[in-house]
Amino acid sequence: MKRTKVLHLLSAESPIEELLVKGWVRTRRDAKGFSFIEINDGSCLANLQVVADTTTPGYDMVTKLSTGSAVTIIGELVNSAGKGQKWEVQARKIEVISVAPENYPLQKKRHSDEFLRTIAHLRPRTNKYGAAFRIRSELSWAIHKFFREKGFCYLHTPILTGSDCEGAGEMFQVTAMDLKNIPKNNGRVDFEQDFFGTPANLTVSGQLSAEMFALALGEVYTFGPTFRAENSNTRRHAAEFWMVEPEMAFYELSDNMDLAEVFIKHLVLHIIEKCSEDVALFSKFVDKTLMTTLENIIQNNFVQLPYTEAIDILLKSGKTFEYKINFGTDLQSEHEKFLTEIHFKKPVIVYNYPKTIKPFYMRVNDDNKTVAAMDVLVPGIGEIIGGSQREERLDFLESRMEELGMEKAPYWWYLDSRRFGSAPHSGFGLGFERLLMLVTGISNIRDVIPFPRTPNSIEF
């Protein structure tokens, strides 16, 4: 007999005379001559109630079942006589696959997030984290669906790279050299003897590679892991995280901003519609303002605000910020929070930033002081998307690299794209985990990644 998932049984339209279901025991309570077993197989948030009596084959093992035990049930789906569920299973046979011992660490219904991070390999078995990672899966699929329907090509960009996209230098180096016997030349590491013959790193972004394909295929996107060697222990930073990065030929900054807004709204609406049960859990137990926040994003047009006007609003706010604000400084979380949650009370796209605080590849505006950059800020999270119109003019691009003291030689291929058939193009990067934090109300990035990678943490 083929196994039926709990999700399908709970959504059945009529009774089922014979079925086979497998899952893990969440709870068990005994009455005189009966046992009520709640099982879950991960397919949905809700549990399925199984009723067994003393005549059920395998009942002698039922009293040994504990939270976390795995079972196989053969039985009949019937209307439930109890409250709180439409269906229940009358067991005809019970087989115990395994019994969880008394020291199973998830016996209690509620555990702190801090404790669950110490057992990241087991936390998906809890309601909260099972729901979080079902949403993560659904959100991944929704991203691919969005771009496919808009005619984008999905691109796999390198994880190993010799380029530093952001110019920050906070990258993980990768080597095949014997670290106990590093080859040197004139006292310096001889990278010519390494695997690639030159220094190699884990990528901080797939953008530069994606640009090459946008200038050939028109509209592309990449969705994969990126890495930052920042020694940051904040709720919004991790050493390994995922980025969604579309790049579009013939897009100017305004087109880029419009796409980013449509993209965010589409994904939020998709999760509300497709993961309603899981979202309801977060709305009830994690963030009671979650639905208000998500509906605000869907229902309102995003404010498009020049950076100079954003600075002016902050200066005139009368509010004392921890980080002083003036033209030429980047916006901090407290500034983003003020703009989105207090002043406008909805998402804001800040654009045309000073070129002194932005990377070399962003298009220089006519004022020669700002670049065609944009950041999408949303309530509760702050920056969720960063992007720009890319600098398509070879002379301007080379000038910016010179200003920043960058070596051109490693970027010869990138400069080639401006030499041969250059065209206006734009793109952005969306932090996938920050998006998950937005749609779940979870406040720490460590809790939306299956196995978080942070300073001094790579155990699992």
C-alpha cells in the first residue's frame, strides 16, 4: 500500500476506508482501553490524530511511544468525534519504527531559540522551525517562478572567484596549498604554486558574472550562496547566506526600482496565499504585527526617495540618532527604521547615493557626485535589496577604478564587456534570508538558515 502524507489526509474531502501513514509522535495520551496519538510527517504544521484500542495489532508497543518516536499506521480515515480536527485515523495496525529515548531534547513544547541553535540538526522537528523551512522552500520556488514567467534565464555563477565584487576585501580565501608548508617567493606567499596559480576566494556576489550574460541574453538571474568574512555577531549578518541577483540589459534605474517593487510584492503575496497555516503560526507566536506589515507591503506603492531628500528628512526629524547623519554617510538601521516605520510608514526606495560610499561599477550621474544606486527598505527589516544601474561607459568605469585605487588587470574581462557592444543595464541583489525574516517575523538571521555559519560556529 502506498503511503499518504498527513497534509493530504487532513485536506481529504471524504472518508478513506484504508490508508497507510507514517510519521513521528508529537504527543500521546491514554484513556481506559484507548490511546490517542498525534503524529506529524513534516508535510504540514498540523498533526493527525490516531486512535487505537487494546485490540489493535501492535497496541502492546503503544504505551512505550514517546515524543520523537517513529511509527507506521494502517487504518481508516473517519470523521473525528473530538473537537479541533475534522478527521482522525482509526488504527487497524500499528508498527513502531523506532522509540525515542527519555533524553530526547525536544520533549517540551516550547524551547528558546538560543537553545535550539545548539541543536540545529534537530530544530526542524519543532513547529516553528518546520514552518520556517517549509516557507523557505516555497519562497525559493516562487522566486524561480517569478523570473521564469518574465522570461529571465536562470544562471549559475561561480562560487570560486578571483574577483572582489564589492571591493571590501572581506572575503574567504580558498587554497589547495599545504598550510603547514606554504611555498614562498621572496618572503611572500607564492600563489603561482597554488591550484589556480593566483589567489582565489569564495564569492561575495554573482553580479559581475551575471552582467556578462545579461549583455548576451538580455535578462538573467542567479540565486545561490555568497560569503562574507565579516567578524559580525549581529542578528542580520552571517558568513554564508543566499542572494537573488537579477541583471537586465536596457534597464535604467527607474526600471530597476519598479522591478524590485513588483518582485517583493509578488513574493509576499505568494507566501500569504500558499503558506497561510505556517504564516499564521508566526503571526500568533512570533510577531503579532506580522500580517499588518505584510499587508502594508502589498497594498501600498513604495516611496521613491532621492538620497538627498532622505538626509533632509532625517536631519529635520528632531530625533537624536546614535549614528550622525549628513551628506556622504550611509544609512544605518536606525535611519532606515525611521523612514519606513515612523515617517512614511511603508516601504521606501532610496536612490542616487553619493559615489564615495558605493562600489566602482555603479553608473555615475551627471552631477559627478552621485551614482544611480538604489536600496529598498521595508518596515521591520530595513535594507532588503541593494542595486544600481551599472556603469556602461568604459572611460567612466576606468576612471572610477582609478579613483578607488583598483588594479584593472584582474578585471580585464569585465572591461571587455564595455569595449564590445556595451549597453545600459541594471540589476540588484536581494538578501534571501532577510526576505525570510520579513515574511516570518523572525528577528535573527541564524533562525532562517538551516545550518548558520557565523564567527566561531561551523559545527553542524
